[in-house]
Amino acid sequence: MKVMKTGFAALLAICAIGRAPVRAEDNARDIIQRSISKDFVNWTLAKEYTYLIRDQDKEMDKSGKVKKTESSVEEVIHLYGEPFTRLIEKDGKPLSDKDAHKEDEKLAKFTAKREHETGQEREKRLAEREKRRAKEREFLKEVIDAYDLKLIGEEKVDGHDAYVIAAEPRPGYRAKTGDAKYFSKIRGKVWIEKAEYQWVKVEAETIDTISFGLVLFRLYKGAHLQFEQARVNDEVWLPRRIHVEAAGRVGLVLRGAIVNDTLFENYRKFQTDSRMISASELK
């Protein structure tokens, strides 16, 4: 399911962009531009938080009956200056001894590569990581040109006054960066909080089939995606929920309707100088 989750994450990152104006189009573009700038601020501050990811996948048959359910809880912590994700629960139960051992081995390998590095090596590693992360966000800058944007109203969402902007793919637009190629296959609606220009909610729909990787994962036309954010610690807006309803294919296997819910919980600020060097310290 990891390929599928990676695909969903990419889609939602793409979708989440998004006063009685005389020219609503110009105002919509300005609002979106400001929101993109805020996204980069959030992206920077997010590195200071650990959190839990509660994920549930339901596979439905043709009649809409649940055929299979899988769930997991993962904890994202920070070690040696970068995030480390460990599985702590599977299908509503604590990990088996076998799975727990795998997680301990994963941590041991992670720490072994970093605990003896010099300060110069650590600085180089983190600089390269930041460079990769920044490159991954470059596609957001194309939103303004890739979409026809229209301010269609204002609504209150979770107690926040928000602009509502519709985004339709602009015919003929050619992507300049890799992930921006998906823009032409997604339409959406974005709720942007008026006071801080932060994304509160996104609803999107695929209007064509989207393939990820070497067609390892394919998401068909008509998939519905929702994304929500919330203010954390009175300083940053971070993901709260991702919801996907879709039909797709993983490898050569055609999947029925898939409902995926991902919740982000228990955000906590971590100490930048903290280090975790053994699996037992995670228990």
C-alpha cells in the first residue's frame, strides 16, 4: 500500500494550493500567491514537530460492501536532525514480536549510519536533505499559471472566515517541473483562511487517469480527495486529515473502490538537540 499512499500524498500536496472584487480572477490569483508563500513558512516550521499518523484503508466490492480493512498507527519523531517514522500499531493491535523486531532493526540501522558522523558530515547530510525537500516544493510555484482561478465566495470553516476559490486546469498548460504535470488532471476548490491566508480545506477531483512511477500505481478518473489543516501551537498550520475515495490499480492488480482516511494527531514540539540512540528508548 506504500505506493498508493505516496500517490495520494502527491495528489493532495498538488491539490492543496489553491471584498466584492471588481476583477475576481486577479484577487483569486493574489490570494493563491499569498497562500503559497504561507505554505513555505509552514513547511519550514513543520520540521520542529513530531506527530502520529493514523491511517485506515477500506477496499469495497462492486456492491459497496467493505471487503477488506487495514489500519496502522505510525509515530514520526526526529533523530539526528531528520524525521524517523516507526510503526507502533497494526490493525488496531500492538505490534507482534516479529513486527516489533523489524522496527527495532530499522531504528538500529538508522542510528548506526548517523551516530558516528562528524559535525561536517552531519552538516553536509542535512544541507543535502534540505535541498531535496526544497526541490520537492518547486512545483507549487506553477499553480498560478497552471490553473484558471476564480473567487466564488466566502464561507466559515471550523470557525475561520475563508475565501472559496475554484481551480480549473488551464488548457494547453505545459508543466515546467515533474509533479506539476498532474495539475492538468485535477480540478479543485480551496478554502483559504482570510486572516493568515492559510489553507483550511481542499476538495478535489481527478478528471483523467493519473499514473505514478512506472505505472506501479494508477488512479482513475473521478477520484475524490479532501484535505484539511488546523492551526497548531498558535504558530503553524499543519495537516489534520486526508480523505480519498477512488478506484485504482496497484501494479497489475485492479482494486475496487478504495476509501482511505489519514489523521494527523498529537503534534508536539521536539528539542532540537535531542538524540535517540537505542530501540528501547522508543518503548
